[in-house]
Amino acid sequence: MNQTPALPVVFAVHSSGRHTFSKAPKDAIRLIENWGVEGDSHAGPTDQHLYHIRRFGQQPNLRQVHLIHAELLDEVRTHGHTVLPGELGENISTRNVDLLGLPAGARLRIGPEAIIELTGLRNPCRQIEAFQAGLLSQLIERRPAGVVRKGGVMSIVLRGGMVRPGDPIEIELPPQPHAPLVYRMPE
């Protein structure tokens, strides 16, 4: 029996107007072109991550929208951690999208209007360990070839629009050769 692959969808959406670790679940969020999530503390033309501002000053915001694949939450559950969508600070939780396997510059059309472009990996930080002891080791793997970051991806908004749970996601790959997503330190 052939099984039809599950379609990529938005699993949940979240935002917070304050610089909190977790973001509250919402019925919908509005993405704004060249800005991010309406009303979210990380939206704006420059990087709003407080640590980055202190360390690097004002930089272009390549972190307007944070996405995590809900399968990661399933995976950490098998290691004894219960993490709900939004609790790791993501704006969009996806299902059936290999976010970490997509190349830099991949575009995601979300719902009827919104388009985002992936800019890099999220660097899981110590706040994750403070949130739940032992969780950080589930989001970072140290391998002989280097560190593997599994805490989601960052993106910019190319075209705004409303995003809701259940919205379909279409993936458009950039031209070859593809470059892998990496954690991009501000300069």
C-alpha cells in the first residue's frame, strides 16, 4: 500500500511583545515584509536579540521569524523533556518540513500570502538549560566534524501576510549550488 507523504503545514504560531524566553500561542500572527512578526519583540529592521545588541551593536535583522519543526519537540519528549510549541521562543512551529535540511536562501510560502527566506540556524543558548535541565544537550550535538545545532532556523520576511495553524507550506529551493544553513554570528 502506498502512503501519501504528509503535507508540510504550520503546526502552531506564537509571539511575545516582551523579551521573554517562551512565546505565547496565538490563533494567528501577521508577518510584515522586512520587519518580522507584528508586535513581536524580535521584529524590526535591526537584530533585536539583546545579547547580540550588547556584543555587536546594531546589525541587520536576519532573525525576524524563528521556526522550529514540531518533530524536534516529539524527539526531546523521548528523552524525558516536555516542551510545548512556542516554549523555545519560536514564532512558527512546522510539521512535515525538514527545516534543518533546507539550504540557505530556501523560501517558504506560508498560507495564501506570506513568503519567508531562511537565513541561518538558531544557536541554542544557555537559557535553554535554565528552562529545563538537560535540554540543551538534546539541541546541540558535538560530532567529530563539528557542532550540529538542532534548535530551529531563522528567516526574514519577503512578503507579509497572516499565518495560522493548519496553513500549508510550499518550499522553493534556491538555485544550485546549495549552501547549508549555518549559525551566522553578527559581524
